Amino acid sequence: MAMDTDTETHSPTPPGTAAGTGTGTASAVPRLDGRARLVLFVLCAAQFMVALDFSVLNVALPVLGADLGLSRSALQWAVTAFALPSGGFLLLFGRIADLYGRKRLFLAGLSLFGAASLLATFAWDPASFLAARALQGLGAAAIVPAGMSLLTTTFPEGPLRDRALGISGTLLSLGFTVGMVLGGVMTDTLGWRSTMGLLAVFSLIVLPLAPGLLPESRTPDRPRLDVPGAVTVTGGLLALIYALSTAAEHGFGGTDVRVALAAGVVLLVAFAVVESRHDAPLVSLPMLRRRTVAFGNLGGLVTFSMMSAVVFVLTLYLQEVLRLSPFLTGLVFGVQGVLSALAGTLAPRLIGRLGARRTLVLSLLGQGAFVAVLLGLGRESGALLATAAVSLASVCHLGAIISYGLTVTSGVPDEEQGLATGLVTTTQQVGLTIGIPVLAVLATTRADLFAGIRTVLALDAAIVLAAAVLLAVGLRRRG
């Protein structure tokens, strides 16, 4: 299957970088100087902080519920209250960043996230805590697309952007893993409030550095904001994320879940109609018709949703089937995180050799194959196999994360980078949200948990491998 190789035109060495010292042209790869590294540190630290927030609280939920008086059925709202605004407002905030200033929105989101984390640290009842989580999600919805578009406009297409996105993707993946391990340790030693306090400290470290380092950028013209599109897409995403997050806890039988799913579908269809008729749409339909955008985002949706489901069911397997302690379970995912971090340094080199599109396909094939290996897990033993297979699957998963972001954003004009990265991060958020409720419910509702876990793993591997084949065909070179 022949696919396009990623042809890229490299601009002259930009400010903040230095040319490589290789003797041949192939080896003359620009290097980041001190200021460029600081810019990258600020942007990646903010992304890492948001990724950490997705997982650091999970282990602490039972303790948190007992302390604040949240019932077991209401505990899901500690996650859902964050996921609703962080996923629902991504596209809107990505466009606002394009129109009114990416740096301005990034700083506003960072300030809101830090203040909300402080409020969550000192929450005195369920209402104050859930309100703080919702404000954290709103801040994250501003930080992620603004930060990603700042990254892609600061570092030009080519080796510099590949390297920057490689580091960003590595820290994103590492943030989820570190959060799972750190959340358990901090909850046991310092209490659940320390997990929220850690996020406040992160924001206080990044916020003072950002204003003097980050460049301001926006589109040269100022078209009016597409309000009908913003209302329909935000409402549709909010309804969809609510339905899927609630279904993770209670299943798909509830009236509220079905109504929310229907409302989400209707609003997203309305959004497509609005965008086709608006003179300054929130989402450019010609952009969505680009093969790289459409198939790249499909690859991102699959890799995020399927990997989140694997991590969830493996946590059940290790603790409830093999009866491992939370600490040992954390070590399994710690190994996964270390290997993912190492893979992040190698992925840009692979992309440089094969191109982002081929790397995306190969990464999905690897992720699906190693998930299929997990079908060899047994009822009495399997911790070592689980550690090895999920770690290698995560290495491939990280390659898919980096290459799908590059596939979607490559060739997109700077004035539309906020929109493109908004699509990338919306895909990421929706993928993280739907993977667990759609697949993991098959494991948790079965009388035989182990049999349910095997069903999920088999279906997960099949979906990833099928997506890899579909992308290989969709991204083929046209005659």
C-alpha cells in the first residue's frame, strides 16, 4: 500500500534556533537554543499539567468521596465535571485563540486553571469541589488548543516542529501515567487534597514565565465569530460527553443518557448544516474534507479511545483478578510510562524517515498487535505479560499520538492552526471520554469479569487494526 510521503518545505533557520553542524544537508537539522527551549518548556509543562489532571484524582476518588460526603454513584461527577467543559469548549476556544490572540487565551486559561485548582484543594463540600472541577475543565479547554497552536506557529514545519510535537506528545502520555502513580502515593501520604494542590503549584510555576516568553499571534483579519456554530457544536459535544461519561457508571439504559445522546447527534448535525451556510464558519468544511485532516483525526480518535479502555480493564485485571495491590499496579503503569518517554525521543526520527502518515499507520498496527498479545493473560498469572505488552502497545500509541497531530496540522496555514489544533485536541478529549464507557462496560457488566476483560481486549485490538488498514487506504497516494 503506497501512501504519500510527507513532503515538507523547510524555511530558513528561524529565530531562537541554530543550524546543525552536520557535514551533509541531511544532517543539517536545526537545534533549539536556550530561549526556544524555554518556550517549549512553558507550553509542554502546561500540557503535562492538564494531562496530569485527567488521572491524578482517579485513585483518590474513594477517599475524596468519604471526606466530602459524595456517594459512590455521585463520584463519577468528579471526573465528568472536568470532562464536560474541557471537551465541550475546545473547538470554540481554538477559534477564539485564532481571532483574538493565542497567548492571551493561554494566559487566561492558565490563570483560571490555577485558581480553580486552589479552590478544589480547599473545597468544603461537594458543590464547591464540583464547581472547582468544572472551572478546571474550562481552563484546560483554553490552555490546550491555544498552547498547541502557539507550538505549531512558533516552530515551523519540518524537523523543529517534529521535535517539539514529539516532546509534547511524550509529556502528554507521561502525564497520564505519572498521574496514576503519583495520585496513589500522594493520597496515601498527604491526603487527596494534595493532588489538587500539586496542580495549583504547577500553574504557579508556569504562569510567571509565560508572558515574557510566548509570542502573541492571531489571524490578520478579524471575521465575526460564528455564534450559531459555536452554540451547536459546544452543546453537541457537551451532550455527547455527558452521555458517555454517565454511561460509564450506570450503563446506556438511563433516560438521561439516551436523551443526551440524541441531543448530541441532533446538535452536531445542526452544526454541520450551519457551517455549510456560514460565511465565516467555526470549522472550515473544506478543511474537514482534506484527507490528512479527516483520516488523521480518525487515527487520533481510535488510538486515544482504545488505549484508555485497555488501561482501564488492565487495572481491573491486575487488582481484581490477580489481586495485586494498588502500589504494584502503579508500578506496572510506571514501566509503561518510562518506555513511552523513551519512545518519545525516537518517534520524530522515525517520522523523519517514513513521514507522519506512514508512521501513524504503522503505530496503529503495532498498538493493535500488542493489545492482541494481552489475550494470552491467565486467571492466575499474567502480570509480567501485562507489563510487557501494555508497555509496548503504549510505545506504539505514543507514535500514533505524535504522527496524527503532525498529519492533521501539516500544510495548514498559520491563521488556521488554532482551528486545526482545536480539532486535534477535541479528537483527543472525545477519544479519552468514549473509550471507557463504550468498551469497558462490556467487562464490568459481565458476571465473569475475566471473560469480560478478554472480550474487551479482543474487540479493542480488532478496532485498532481495522482502523490502521482504513487509514493506509485513505492516505494512499492518488494517481
